[in-house]
Amino acid sequence: MQSPQLQFLPVSGPVARDGSPRRMAFWDWSAQSGADVRRVVICVHGLSRQGRDFDVLAQALTPRARVLAVDVAGRGHSDWLADPAGYQVPTYVADLAQLIAWVRADRPDAVIDWVGTSMGGLIGMAMAAQPALAPRRLVLNDVGPVIEWASLLRIGSYVGLNPSFDSEQAAAHYLASISTGFGPHTPDQWAALSRPMLRERDGRWWLHYDPAIAVPFKALTAAEDEAVARQAVSAGEAALWGLYDAIRSPTLLLRGADSDLLTRETAQQMTGRGPKARCVEIPGVGHAPTLVSDDQVSVVRDFLWAE
């Protein structure tokens, strides 16, 4: 089985926690022999996840493309930010634009596709709305311009808590408890999804990300005046619809049938405006499909390989 190479890209913008220039980590899955070396698929994870979420999908795509699975700032092996206020989509978009520039510096003829889960999909929408950065094809995994308030509160209840555990197994059980929306997985599948989420320090197991990624998120969801917070969310939705309507890339929208973040109503709207996404609903799954099961992998792979 192929293993990815961990690489680091120096990026401009907010500095690292120690004040030094910052690096963004990504997992580089080389295309198999005979593949079209121009083809690159960039995969970007959700709010509290990291790039190894895409291991199974990457294995399925390498017969025809190189896959770059990013650790967004503050997650995985990427540097933590000195100022938590930087943990927002504009920072991530700027970082990923630098990754695209790096790819094209080596391969000016590169053909880039995008797979984004949740937050990674929001970043992808912002990229796809800009013609110079737009991917050839865009996959939005259980996310759209409307983010349900109840889902924001659910995510806010655990992100940034910084728990530690006395064993890897206990940590994996905790991750399962906050990830019920992922749907059923075998023990081996769950272990593979959990291990990259953990770091061992001083005999304890910790989550991989900077707890401060929650600061901008909680500033919204923990606002004393819920009406003001909801108004801010509504303004954000209007801006996201503007981005979505500007997308011209063929778009696949995956929706967990039980998702509390992306409603069926929003998904239906997305099929009728902007890029008029093709929507595939995944039964027995909430937020968000993990792209591990054969049926989920195949729908993404078939979409990306369509001409």
C-alpha cells in the first residue's frame, strides 16, 4: 500500500506561534506510474480534522492523479498561529492559493480538482469563485452557503476543549462520541481515522489541533445576544451565496441524509443556482460523509474522472 510524503510549504500571512515564518503541511500522494502527471487533486478537511482523513480516497485516485491532502493552519503538522483571530476562512484561502501557485510553478499545465469536506468545502467555494484559482471540478462534502445554527452550537460544544486521555483507545472512543454523524464504520476504519487525530505527550494522548482554532468560532456562537449572532450568520450566508453563484466549475454536492449542517432544502437550492451542483445524498450518514466506504469513494472518483 502506498504511503504519502509529508511536505511543508512556507506561506505568507499570519506568523507562527513563536513569531517565525509559518509553514503549511500537506500529504503528497504521488500519482502511480502511467498516470497523467498534470492532474492534481487537492483535498481539504473540516474544522477540527486533518489531511489524513483522505487516505482511502487518495489511494483510489492515485492511479490517475497526484493527491495533495492539506493540514489547514493550526491542525495536523501545520504551524499554529500566533494570533487566534487568524483562524478564519480568508487565512485558509490565502494559504491554499499559495499551494496552487506552488503546484503551477512546477507544472504550469496542471489540471487541479478540489475535494472539500465541511470547512474545506467553504474554502473551496471561495477558491472556485475566483477564475484564476478555480478548480476544473469541485466536490463539496456536506456543506453549502447556509450553515444551520443548531449545527454550529453542536460543534461549538466540543471544539477547542483540549481534552487529554490516558490511552489511545480512550481518545478514539471520545472521538467516536463527538462524530456520530460520520455513520457506521468498522473498527479498523475508525482506528485509521482516529490515529492521525492524536498526539502523545508526557504519557497522555491529546488532539492534534491548536485549541485556539475555536476562538473565532466561539466568538460567534457564544455571543451574549443570540439575535445579533444570528444576524451575523445571515450576513455570512448572503456572502457565501454570492460566492456560490459565481462558481463555474462543474460541482458535485454530497449530503449526509441525516445532516444537521446542510439541510435538504439548501441542497436543493444549490442544484438550481450557481453551478447547479449534482447532489448525491448518502443514507445513514449525518455530518459528514468520511469518504471511506466504497460507495462514497466511487461517486467522488467517477465525478472527478468524467470528461
